[in-house]
Amino acid sequence: MSRIRATSLLWLIIGLSWLLVAPHGELDAQQTVDDASWRRGYNGLALICRSLGMEVQTSERTWRQGSASESVLVALGDIRNLPVDPETFVTRGGALLLASDRTGNFDGGAIRFAAGPRRVVRDSDCFAGRYMECPIVRPRRSNHPVVQGVQQIVTNRSGGLRVRSQSGQLASMPPLQGTSERYEFLVAREGRRNSRMLACADQSVFSNQMLIHGDNARFALQAMAWLAEGGRTNLLIVVDGRVKAPADPRGVDVQLPPPSRAEVLEALKNLPPDKLLEFGNTVAAVVEEENLVNEFLATIVEELDDRVVMRTLIFLATIILGLWLFLKYAGSESMLQEVADPWVRADRLKEAVSAKSRFADDRKLAALQLVQKFYFVASDGTRRDVRNFPDGITVDAAVADRVSILRDLKKAGRHLRNPGSGWWTTERLRWLQSSVEQWNHLHDNHLLVYDANNASASSNPSLAASPQSI
């Protein structure tokens, strides 16, 4: 039994996750629904039942062809107009789930459904500590198969149950406002012919929206597994008096509405300043590394007339101004004081300012090591620094692009001797790496050689690197 439940719960998680990650083109016969309809639906419950080996019938007529002892009836919402008399169905050995937050009766009033919503007294008994009409129910009989391992069931505007007999109660409602009476939430009964009945005061705990909260998924799985015991595979789901056969979640395309402007602004205001700074630094580094702004402007300016260029510049200026205002607000003193210590904040701001220069220094160091290693190999180990690079290096006159190679050698040496590091962008570091590979190839073929007689003395010790860095 436990293995079946664990396997079924795994399939439930996989099925619900697949809805979010599967490309829509891979699913056949897609059913498109809006977000509200999806949240009210019972696709997850149907998936649980199918994973337990039950067949969800699409019509009452087909379901009636099976005997009561091999059938399960799930009634959600309005339980007054069902395809069969529930008491008679259970007496004949059927398995029944009645889940409703509306008024109704079962077994001549032995179980009475009281309409919701019911507001709780304590914050600790409601969802998220603030939704007073969404009580959290904590089962008290942990040894029953339906609630074994279930710590809490999160409801959504649930009703309550009043029962005559004190047997079969699995969970009670927490203390409610406006009444001292105790309401039950979940009652299980077993009878002759292996008949079973489960009464629940809220149908929404089985909905797509609520299955992901608390232990609702485990509860739904174990409830259906308990009802299906004895080889019951013939299932009919009735929602508000209508037969439903919810599709597999993978066959449903949910149209999620985009967030509103107010929701986006609220999310940005709640974002910690250190995360904003980290994101801003990352974006700035990518833009600087890839030279995105210059490439973008160079591409569009060539193809646009003067009026369009002027409009584009105005648009970019507006974007920059908006970004500056946004960062100024995100880094305002009032926000930073709420989430960070002043000394820590100062260190982070210093880090952000020095990030760009550190990147450039790292690239220049990489360039220095590339050239140093090449110079060391080309000179047969006689030169360990690049203070006068490329002095002493000659290129054979037979090389077709000899002039270009000599120019690149001098260009690399000149920028390595430059005290600053701003010239060394990612693109120029790639150029140097490609050039060094070309120089090594020529050196291997004796077309590029080092002549010690033509090498001058070192004049810039600050560029000398230790042997360990080669």
C-alpha cells in the first residue's frame, strides 16, 4: 500500500510539473483554459486516480454498467443532485467521496454538511497566518490510512460537518468565530460488503489550486487509494451535479495573465538592495564585456535617416534617465537601512564601483601571461619578461602577411607596456589569443625566430612577471 502511494505521488508531481515545462507542440489535443478555470479544476485529482489504476468515466451511462462493489463515486460541490442515491450506492458495496462546503445531508442526517465559509479564531489556524476564511485542519487520527503522515490540510473557505455518531472522525475544524460548537472536517465510515464513505467539508482541497499547499496532495492520494481498495477501478467524478472527466495536466494549456504594472513595481520595491546591486553589476559587466551598446548603435545608425536616429537617441536618453532614477531609489538610505548594516552596505557599494576596473586588470594579466609564455618559448628560455616585447623577434620574408604579423607583435607589446588596463576588453583578449596561436605556429615552422643580438635591455621592470606565472 505504501509503495503504491509513493509511486502515485511521484506521478502526480511529474504530471503537474510537466504542464509547466513541456513544449506545447509536443502535446496532442491541447485544451486551452484560462488561469481561473485551471485553479478551480480537478485535473490533479483525476491524475491521482488514473495513477491508482482507476478509469475516469466520461458518462454516467458507462459508469452504471459496473457493479457498485467495483465502483467509486466522487461528488464535489453540490451533492444534492447525484446520478444515484448515495445511501443506496454505499449499502450495495460502493465507495463514496462527498466533499462540499454547501448545505447537504447523508444517511438521513447522520452526517450534515454546514455551508461555509467558516472564519477561524487564531491566526495560527489559517493559511499564511492572515486568510481567516482558509482554516488549516490538523488530523487527530494519524493511524488511519487516509490521514497517515498528513500534518495539515489547507482549506479554501470550507464549510463544516455535524455528525451524530462519534465514530470515524478523522479531523475537526479549529475553533471558529461566532460559535462555540465543534464542527468536524473529515469523517470516514466502513460498512458491509466492504463499502466505504468519506465525507469532507471542503471540495476545494482536491482542486488544482489547493493540491500544492500543505499536505493536500498526500491526503488526496491516500483518500482515493483507501476508497479504491478491493479492486475498485470504475470511477465517476461529479462536480456540482455534472459528470466531469478532467484531462491529464499535460493536455491542458493554461493561459496565464501577465503581471500588472502595479504587481511588477511592488515586486521591485520588495527586492533587497544587495540583490538589486548584484543584478545591476551583472548587467553592466555583460554590456561592457560584449560592447553591446556600441555594436547596437553602429548597426542601426547605418540604416536609419537622421530623424529616426534623433528619435532613437532621445529614447535611449529616456531609458538611461529612468534607470538612473530607479537605481537611485533602490539605493536610497531609507531602503538600505531596512535590510542592511551601514558598514556592510558601504563595502558592497565599494565593490560595485571597483568591479569594472578589476575585470580589466584580470584581462590584462591574462594577456601578459599569454605573451610571456610565448616570449619564453620563442627565446629558448632566455627571456622571462616582456618589458621590450617584441624586440629580438623576426619574421621570415617568405611569410605572406609578414607586415601584418610584425604590426600585431608591436601592438601587443605597446599595450602591455601601457600602465593602464582599460584597453584590454574581452574582444581584444581573444584577438591576442588568436595571434599568439599564429605566432607559435610560425615559430614551430622556423618562420618566426628570436635573435638575441637584436634584443634591447629591459627598461620597465614593472612588467616583469615571476617564473611561477608562466
